[in-house]
Amino acid sequence: MVRQVVIGQLRVQKLARGNGRRSWTIVWPEGVVHPEADRFLRRYEGSGTQRTYAYLLVDHLRWLERECLEFDAVTLRDLERYMGIVGAQVAMPLGEPWRVGKRPYGRAALGTAAACLKGFYMHQAVLGVNSELGGKLSKARLPTKMDRSRSFLGHVKTEMSSNPLAPQGRHRRHPKMLPDGARERLLTTVNSLRDALTVTWLADGGLRVGELCGLHLVDLHLRDGAGCGECRTPHVHVCHRPGNPNGAEVKTKHPWRIEDGTVTGGLIKRVSSAMIHTYFEYMTSDEYPRTAGGHGMLLVQLHGKNRGQPWATVGARRMLGRAGQRAGLGTVKPHAFRHSFTNAVLDASGGDLLITRDAGGWASTAVVDEIYSHVDVHDAAFDSALRTVWGESR
């Protein structure tokens, strides 16, 4: 099965492999594969990075076509100019507008675009195309303290790869939290037990929407002393399955396996009593089909010709958007639950990055520190100092 997404002349094409895996490539209008892009994207087969890079790269390739630039003629200044056109701050004339009517890339997207472009042109240089540009992109820098702490052999690390196209300086991100009382207001407006489960599990579990929609019943160990022996309290195993029929994929790819019908490994996430309660309400209702269509997944579609089939992430996003509008909250996005969950854990733990990292399922505390560990939010001494200045000392 092939689904085509048209973007101007070149387009991104999604391919569904026979084993259930999905792949992305770039093709010309007549359906001919763009060979250089395809060779580069194949390096990321089976990962979400391939899809992200495909959409970033197709925009750049269309710009090259407009500028009449061949790969062997592209210079570092051309790439810097392109980054400026899509949103980066560069001190040079940018030429004709690009992406008219679309918002500039944010800082995170600029960083990803820079990594994509560097990877693509370094790949071309390895193949003997524009080696001069490849040499300019393959810069190095001295390792920072954070670089050393991430590496087991950090004490012998003398240099780190650098990207001259990436935004410079440390960036502190400010995540968008749910409004106060959003969970309770959403639970009063949702129309089904499945939707109530979705709200509760996103709020209490800190799950990504792909993790939630990708759960299978066998992944749920909702009693003390489960057979996996990996967690004494009720928990779930978040497992990366690229062949899920609803297309839901887990971002973190921890190894896992099923032995004698019991799942072990994956990312283990503890669950609350409210999560267990909504699960049993949903599973014992008429909403969940007894056969589950043979797929064994947790969340299913409730209406239409596909009733009983796995519920896709787009369905969960749309449900939350509609519920948010009815509740007067505006459009509610699934990741806002994760931001609010992480912020609450960081507050409750007194700013402990290790506890927050494990609760959210990150591999490093660096992400928690960059996004959530803001002194004005989590430092009691900082709050006390401000209240003293304001004359509001407690």
C-alpha cells in the first residue's frame, strides 16, 4: 500500500512494507525515486527520524531546484542562507522569500534541519560529491562537562562533533502545560469510557500518545507482584512495535520480549489507582469487543465500519481537541499532559532530576534539566526570596 503526500513538485511518499513496517522516501512528480535522497533516508529505515528527515529534506531539495543549484555546487554559505530563509538568525542577504504563508521553523526544528542537512551532505561527500563542503561541515569542538558526563569514557574524550548550521547557544525551552483543573473539566466532557481512560492515563502516566495508543493488553501488569518480576507494583511495559496495525510507534526502543505469555523489558511505567479503575471500567463495558479483532490492543475505535479496530493517534488527538473545546480549554494536545506530569513530579520530588527522568522515561537527565528544571518554578528558596521582595512572605 502506498500513500502519497504532495508537496509542490517533489513529494514525500510513504511506503507500507509487507512486514508492517513503514518507510519514507522522496520521489519526482512522475513517481521516480529521487536517488540521492533515497540513499540517505535508507540509513534511517525503521525509525521516526526517517519520516522527519524526509519532510525537512524535500523542502531543501525544492529550494535547490528553484535556485538551480546542483549538489556539487552547493557551498556552506548557500546552506547558511537556506537556514536563514527557514528561520535561523544569519547575517547575510537571504534573497527571494521561501515557504511563503508558512511559519518559520522553531529552534528545535532548526536544530533538526541542521542535523539533516549536515548528514545529507556528509553522505554525499563520502560518495565523492562535493568533498569540500563535507570537510567544512565535519567540524569538531571541545567537549563540555555535560558531554563528558554522558559518556562512560568521557575522561578520555578530547573533541565532539559540531554542526556549523545548528543554532548557537544553550536554549531553555518552556513547555506548554495544561490549564489548572483541565483534567477534571475534560473528564466531565468526554463521551466514552475509552476517552476517560485516555485522559486519565495521559495525566497520571506521563505517556506519549504513541506509547498509549501502542499498548497491547499483554503489556499491562496491573496487579502487585506481576509475573515479569521487574516491578513489584502495578505497571505497564511500553514496547516498541513498528508493525502496529494503527501505526502507533514508541519513541524509546528498549529491548523487550514475550516468554510464556509474559512481557519483560521495554520501558516500565508505574500506574496509579485511577488508571487501573478506568481500565477495568472500560474493559468490562460494551465498548471493548470481546474478540478485540484479533489484534489484542488496548484502545479501539468505537463507531463506524472499523469499530473494534485499533485506535490511531490521530483519533486520540482529535478527541482531545474536541473535548478541550467543549470544556472551554481551547485545543488540548496530548503532549501537554506529559509536560504537566513531569512538572508535577519535579515539584513533588524537590527538583530531583533522577526521579523525574525515570518517571518520564528519558535516557538522560539532560532533557529534564533543559526543559523543566527552571529555578523560578521549582526552587523554594527562589520563591521565598521573591515573596519577601513583594511583601508576601509566608
